[in-house]
Amino acid sequence: MTPMPPAKTSFVCLPCRASYKQPHPARTRDGETERRVCPRCTGTLIHVGSAFAPPPRRDTEGWRVLSVLLHAGVRFHKSCCCGPGYRPRTLREVRERMAYARRTGEPIAKALVGPDLP
């Protein structure tokens, strides 16, 4: 019986608008994860999770939305039975949720992933 290959997860480079599937990051002795480097620009790749589907490279708005989500700490990890849950896809949805977060004091990351605004 052959061993299973290691599971892969997604990493992105925002400046290059590129996504790469790579093995899960290993932890170093000090608890940090190993740094992944973009093969195009040698910048640091961001671990986004295994349930990530990148927008097309030409989709400027999609990559801007993704940048906001990643900088807010939102990632795309699978839950027990379905995908990562709701994620905004347009800048309008992002603006609405950020305004809601400012108005209510809810953390931005939580407001961004909530499917319905009250």
C-alpha cells in the first residue's frame, strides 16, 4: 500500500495576484510557521486555507476584497461539513459590513464573515 501524499493548502501573493497549493506549513521549534516565498516576486506568501478559491488574476475588485479579508485576519479553512462559510465578494459588501462593524463595535473580522446584516 502506498502512503497518501501530504494534504495541500492554499497560499497567496497579493502583489502578484497568484495562488499556490503547497503542503501544510510546519511549525518551527519556537512555535512559528515556516515562511513561504512567492516564486515570482520572492515576497512572503499568506496562508489562506484549504477551502480557498482564488479570483481570476484580472479581477481587480476580487483581489481588493481578498486583501481586505486577509488583512482583517479572515481565512478560508474548511469547517466540519461544508466550506469556509460566507465571505463577501464585492467591495460594496465589504463597505456595508465595515460600516456595520464601526456602528455596532463588532470586530471587523466577525462582521465580514456574517452572512446577514441586521
